[in-house]
Amino acid sequence: MLKHALTTLAVAAIAVAAAVVAPAHAEAKVNVYITPGRHVVDGREWKTTCDPYDANITRCRAEIKSGGKFVFNNLAYLAADRKLWFDNTLARPGTFTSGGREWLTSCNDDWTGASACRSFIKSGSKWLFNNIVYFTPGTVDYPKFAFNQSTGKLTATGTPTTRRWAMASMPLYYAPPGGSASGNLAKGEATVITQRTNGPLSEVFHKGAFRWVQTSALLTEGVEPPKEDPVDQGSLNHGSSSGLDQVNANTKKVVRHIWANFPQIKTMYGWRRDVTPDHPAGRAVDVMLPNYKSNKALGREIADYYRANASEFGISYIIFDQKIWSVARNKEGWRAMSNRGGDTANHLDHVHVNTYDA
């Protein structure tokens, strides 16, 4: 396995050069990141050199011509068994700090595909692409991560082999082999595993953070939440909420999950008479944001979470901050909407979650 020092060496070698150029993905028949030689892509000149990095890894350095000279663009590590990289921050989704700079790594996202990780370094308020690590396809199944460059946040979507459910309520540990815990994974709650294990614990990516749980308490099939769970008893209309008992099963699942996992939310609206069809049909819930003008981050967190877990909750589309995302047009991401004339109409003060009929 690669030693952890590999990260330190790689970071030290590229931290200064990272901020020179922030390239887009090179669309060409030749992958300029990993193909030695000189190339011309979209009218720009590239120069790539590849050398052995250690006994198992080859590293390539890509440079792009700017102002009459070649300047650093990125590093690329050629495909190797993913297990060699398990303890390396360049191949683990999340943020880290090195050399006084903030870094972020995203894996298996729409840009990299299913067998790679890319790392960014923060410069001012922007995340600049720095390097990419490729893996031999099929060596380790991994969740699909989505990186939001504007917020620097990661969300994860499980695959059939990485999705798990909790068979009982269990603590979420910050690190193995246990000890300090950060809340609990509730019975019946879904999460995704990264395939990393340490003794009796497995690493999971849960609500935007990496935690560790007891492997023996994770199931490959879902289980029903406990009947004694208080959010399943009586009315769902907490506080000044209304219409939540009349929504469909998928929407109720969203409502219960929000009550259990987003304590900042105090009000939600479900069924009501409306000129649009979804609320009267019980397919929608409006998640109202407290102090919404200064609490946009909470709305984005909620919107991104349920987008990433849409299949689990039977969600068809989500609207927030005058943008819409839908399952039917997933590849387009968040799409801008026209101005409807007010903060509520433009969904600035709430997240609208719409589900399929169960």
C-alpha cells in the first residue's frame, strides 16, 4: 500500500504551481493528462512527461503553453489498484489542509467517471483543479460523489454494492477504533460505505461527512424504522405546519426524515388547494427556512442532500433559490428559472420537494 508520505510528497511538489492555471477538461481523442509528448487541443499547446513515481505508480506532468512558455497545468497518476490509495488524501473524497492551503478531493463524479479522483486547491474563493488519480476499473466499487465548486461541498450517491441500511440505532464515530462519537445512525436509515474497514468498523459517508460505524449492524437491504420512533406517532404537523398528514407515502418519508435530521426546520407545508397540481395531489412539501435571507446555506444543504438521495425517497424534482433540478433532466444539473415576482414564488424562502406517487 502507498505510504501516507506519498500525499505529503505529492502535495509539496505541486502546491505552488497549482494556482497557475485552472483548466477545463480537455475534450480530445488523446488524453493530454496521461499521454507523453506534445499535443494541440482547441488551439492550445500541451507538453506531457511521464515517469515512474514508485514501484507501482506512474505519474505524468502536463504543461500548457502560456505567454510563449510552458507552465504547470496538473499532475495525473496512471491507473493502479484503488486499494493502493486507500489512505491517501489525493484519493479520498473530502477536504484536507497541506502546506497551509485548503484542498478538496472528489471521486467518481460526472467529470472523472467511475474510476478516478481529482483534487482541487483553494485560491481565494475558487477551487482550482490540481491533479487526478486514475484507478484500474473494477478493483474497488465506490459511491458516486458530486462536487459543488461554488460551495466546496460533496454529496454521495450509493451504488447497489455500497448502499447500506442500519439494522439498529448505532453511534457514528469520528475515527476508528471508536471512542468519540458524532450522533447516531437511526434504525432503518440509509447510508453509503466507502469499502474501507478497520477491525469491526466500516467507513461511511453520511450527511456530508466521513464517519465510522459497526459493520455488523449494516444491512444490504432496507429495514422499517422502529414503531416506537416518536416521529411516526400521531400527526406530522409539528408547530405551525399544515397539510403533512395528507401527502403521499414518499412525501411523508421526506417529511419524517427532515424532522429527524434537520432540527433547524420548524415549519413545513404539504397538501393544500393550489393552481398547480402537486400540492393538491399530495406529492409536494415546502420546507420553510428560518431567517432565509441569511440562511441560504441551510437551504442548499437540504436541496443537495435530497437531490443526491432522490431515488431513496422517490423524489421527482426539487426547486430552491430560483433553480430547479429534476430526475428527468438530471444531466443538466440545477437549471435557472424565470423571475416569478417574489421571494416565496421564486423559492428563496423554502425548498420545494416533489415526489412520485408511491
